[in-house]
Amino acid sequence: MSDRPSPDDGLSAADVAAKYGLAVSGARPGLVEYVRQLWGRRHFILAFSQAKLTAQYSQAKLGQLWQVATPLLNAAVYYFIFGVILKASRGMSHDTYIPFLVTGVFVFTFTQSSIMAGVRAISGNLGLVRALHFPRASLPISFALQQLQQLLFSMLVLFVVVIGFGSVPGLSWLLIVPVLVLQFLFNTGLALIVARMGSKTPDLAQLMPFIVRTWMYTSGVMFSISNMLVGRPEWFIRALQVNPAAIYMDLMRFALIDGYGASNLPPHVWAIAAFWAVVVAGGGFVYFWKAEERYGRG
């Protein structure tokens, strides 16, 4: 054996790794590279979301019809409690309140389901995370995409309800597209945030339904915030109106329901909707990416 000193003698393990271009297995890539890797997995993200959507009700006899039946049954329950018993429809006619309520339930369910799926995106798929190398953000993004596909399917029924109570399709219906795009970005950001939180705190999945339910009751799903809070301080009403769940619901109602005019919307509503979408989607993505190398580890 040669006694000649190695050129690497005296170098630390980190220095040797850097010299030969070695990297830690599972190390977090740079943000731009991470986005590039995600784009490369776009077909997987779409296929995974479609597979989850198909499997969701595969054991039920009614199958995919539950995508529509579940929010409709929720709307029926809320109508009985809030519309009939509590008279939460104040300021609105019967023909306006029912599409108002159904639209709110469908739109809020989109956000609610994205959060509940996102919180288990990592912790509920540990086998996949530990077995394969791929950008972990693919999972919460695919779950948010799954909920978007489910909403699009359900909106066929929403259109029937809205038209059945007197609203006529018009140019305002074109606003549905930007509303859904902005809400999808917002929901994806939330899914990424709760996915990271849920990956280390599995009990969060048990707590999240209570948090989301509280959010629902303060977002005007079952009642008009401006009508219900007449006489309250203006700043309080505005604070509830600009919460993102209320913003996306009211924009969808404005687009679909003839009797729901611009007077029901807060000032600068589109700017606020875009703000929530960009900030939550961008911030959630970076927040999730920061912990990329820790997902699936003990």
C-alpha cells in the first residue's frame, strides 16, 4: 500500500462532500429548483387527485353522487335551522335566500375540504413519502386539486338551484372563473400550511374540524353579514366581510344570484380576494418548502 498522503487529508467530511459535489440525501432543493421539480410532476399531481376523487366514494352505493348529495343535505339542514327556525334570511326574499345559502355551503365546503384533506396530506401518506423521492408539496396540491374537481362537478347542481329560483345566466356568470382561480390558490396555500403543521402534530387533524366550524359560523354562510349585524360598529362588520371565506362566497353569490347586488360586497372586494390568494398561496408554499427535508422522518 502507498504511504503517499491523500489530497483530501486534513479536510472535514463536509469539505470533501463539497469538493466532489456530493449532497445530503433528501436535502431541500432551492426554491426555484423546487418549483421546477413540481412542474415536472404535474402529471402525477393530476393523476393522483383524480384517483383520490374516484376512490373517495367507491364503497358507497351512490358513488360519486355523494359529491353533490353531501353539500345539498348540509344546505337543507342549515335552511331548516337558520332559515326556518332562526329566521336568518332577514333582508332577503325566499327566492334569494335559498340560492344564497346553497352557494355559501358549496363554496365554503370547497375550502373546508381542502383544509381537512391537507392536514393529513403528509401524515396520512407516510408510506408514499418514505418510499419515493418527489417534491412533497405534490401531495397537498393534489388534494386541493381534488376538491376543485369535486366542486366543479357539484356546481352543475348549484346552477340548477340558482336558475330554479329565478336567476338568469348572464355576463356576470363569467366571474365564476376568476373567483374559482383565486379561491383555489387560497385553498392550496392553506392546504400546504396545515400539511406541514399536521406532519409533526397528528392531533391537529382532530382539532381542525372545530376550528373550521367556528370559521364557518363567522363567515356568513347561513346569513348576510351586513343584514344580520345592522346597528353594530362599521369596523366590526367590515372585519367579518373581508375574511377570505366570506369574500369568495360573496363574489360567487354576486356572480350567480340576480338579487344579490354589489351593495352586499365590501369596498375593493376584488383587490382583497387577490390579496388573500397571493399572500396565502405564496406564503404557504414557502412555509411548506422550508421543511421539505423533514417530511416522513421520525
